[in-house]
Amino acid sequence: MIEHWRGLDQIPAGWGRCVLTIGVFDGVHRGHQALIGAAVERGRELGLPVVVMTFDPHPASVVRQGHHPALLSTLRRRAELVGSLGADVFLVLPFTPAVAAIPAESFVHDVIVERLHAACVVVGENFRFGHQAAGSVALLEELGPRFGFTTFGVPLVGEDQVTVSSTYVRSCVAAGDVAAAAEALGRPHRIDGFVVHGEGRGGSQLGYPTANLDPEPLSAIPADGIYAGWFLLGSRRSPAAISIGSNPTFSGDVRTVEAFVLDEGGNFYGRRVALEFVQRLRGMERFDSPEDLIAQIGRDVQRTREILGTE
């Protein structure tokens, strides 16, 4: 079971040495998985716990005021994914202007060495840290012998001239290419949130009642359209046709995320759920009549069954 620490003050008294890997790890994509996997392997070789350090909020939102990257994963989900890869500790360092102003060498001495007692630091080969991103793998390699730690720079993951990164995954999601996002993530893109009341039109007028999701703040929402995916409630994983958009057939002006859960009724209001996006079926369209929309929804549901293999 992975331990969760928020802030350096939660490091236990008497904490020994560790293997440390550092990054935002938003989405925990295939590149992150390779990095954490390398840290876990090194930790097992040395017989040391593996600490994964991340930051909250996203550093870009502090360094570049007014810029808030869409998030591919909540902290809770990030911790789950990191734990599944074998890490022992998930450390969240609150990222403040004061943290952003720490010089790179001071970060190494004060955080990596004095607080975490790292014996080995495993980072991506393009890793930057410290004030104005002055720190690099080369600096870690330079300071390591002085402070008693080794450094491993892990190559980036990519193919066909595309490097897997959170920025790349966000661009895929924003374009509605959830299949490409899933390829980079190693699993379907997911958003979490709570089911809230909507217009009530899906069940009463269309015959397809939907669960309306209020996503976690700053979630990376796919482009408007209809998607085949999965509806997750606790341990239950049900096929779903997912709609994102403003319901133009009914002159809607509010963007919503709705899921028609196939072959399953129930009251989901107030429940924490998640949606996984497997494939985009089509864009959001305006139909001439509710009857035309109902006919298309029927086709969308059938296509969803085919894609998910639930016929």
C-alpha cells in the first residue's frame, strides 16, 4: 500500500535513504511509467524505498500566472497509478511562488539531500528544476558525488517521431483523438467527478437517460462529440455512450458531459464516478427533430456495443 505525504513536514522522523524520482507525472503516461519503473527497479536493487515526488498545483500555473494546463489525472488517481507501478511513497510538494524561487543547487541540498536523504535520483533526460528551470540532469550528476547520490537520466519514450508527453496527450484529448491519447497513456483517458442533475431530457424525451458528470476542476475534457467508453462506479465498469457538448438540437448553451450507461439503470446522483474514453464516434450535430436525434442515438449505442465488444 503506497504511503501519501503532502509536504516535506510529513516525512517521518528517522527517515532513512531512498530512491527518488521527481516530476509532475500528470496522466502517468507511458513515459512516466518507464521512469517510475526504472526507479522501482533501482530501489529493489538497493533495498531502498522508492519515493515519487510530484507537485500541486501544476508548476506552470504558478510560474506563468493565468496559465492553467488541463489536467489528465486527479492527484488521487495519480497516486493510484503510481502505487500500481510499485512505488512506496507518493509525495506531493505544494508548489508555491516560494518553491518556484528556490535555486536549483539549494533544491538539491535542502530537499533531495537533507530532507529525503536520496541515495539515487531517477529523472527523465529532459528534467528541469529550480528557479527559472536552471537545474538539469547534468547538474544532478555534478552534485551527486559531493552529496552522496547517483543520478540516472531515463530516455524519453516515443515512436514515429512523436515523444510521449503530457502536452502531447492533452493535444490528443483536446482534438477528440482519444484513441491516440490511450496509446500514449497505455490505457483510456479518464475523467473523474460527481453525477449531478441535468435537464432530465435524456430519459423523459429521448428514452436514453444519462448520468451528467460534473468533472473535477481543470479536467482535460475531450472535444465535443459522441464517444464509446466506460462508466466506472466503485468496482463496477459498465459500457457507456458518452456525449460532450451543448445539445444543439435543443439550442443548448451549456457544455455538458453525459453518459448513457448501457443495460443498467439506477440512481447515480451524488455518486463519485469516472468515465473512460475509448473511441470517438462522431462530432456534435444539430438534428432537425428529436426523432432524428433518437434514431442517431440508437445507432451510436449500437456502434458503442460493437467497439467495446458488449453485443
